[in-house]
Amino acid sequence: MSLIDKAVSHFSSKAKREIHVPEWDVTLYSKNLTMDDRAKWLARADGDTTDYMVYAVIFGLVDGKDQSVFDVGDKMKLRQSVDPDIVQRLASFVLNVSSGEEEIEKN
């Protein structure tokens, strides 16, 4: 098996990650993102970091049945009417950004 085949196989077998949002009493899941996914969101955000995070939440989160939980029509509400700390937490989860706290707990 070639290296690229091993890399593709590894990505295909990655487990779905989950996060519980206690404030909303819901468990959400993150899609396994490709470089293409991230590039599309970056292009769509046109350099706006907040938009990039909101797109990560919109396009990266699914429910237990792999159905999207948000759509583009929710963008303004996510930007203006939802707790920004939760939006940021969810975006970091989707983008798989580890916090220092998680790293400290592992050590």
C-alpha cells in the first residue's frame, strides 16, 4: 500500500467527534474536514475571521443522524444573537483547535 493510500485510509477511518453543549442541552458532532472544506470557508469568509468561524459552525456541525443543524440562513443570528463564547467554542471544536486546558489535562 502506497503512502497516499495509507493517508486516505487513515482519514476515512477517523471516528466522528462529539461535543455536548450544556447551555443548549444538545450533543453535536463534527464532520471530518478536508482541506477543501477549510479552503471553501476561507474563500467565502473573504478574510473575516468571524465569518470563517460561523461557516465552520454552519457547515461543520451535524446531529446524530449526520444532518446539518444550521444553514446559511442562520448566519446573521449566529453572528448577532447567539452567545459568542458558544459559537467560538463550537468553531474551535469543528476546526479541531485544542485549547491549552486540554493540553494541560493530558499532561
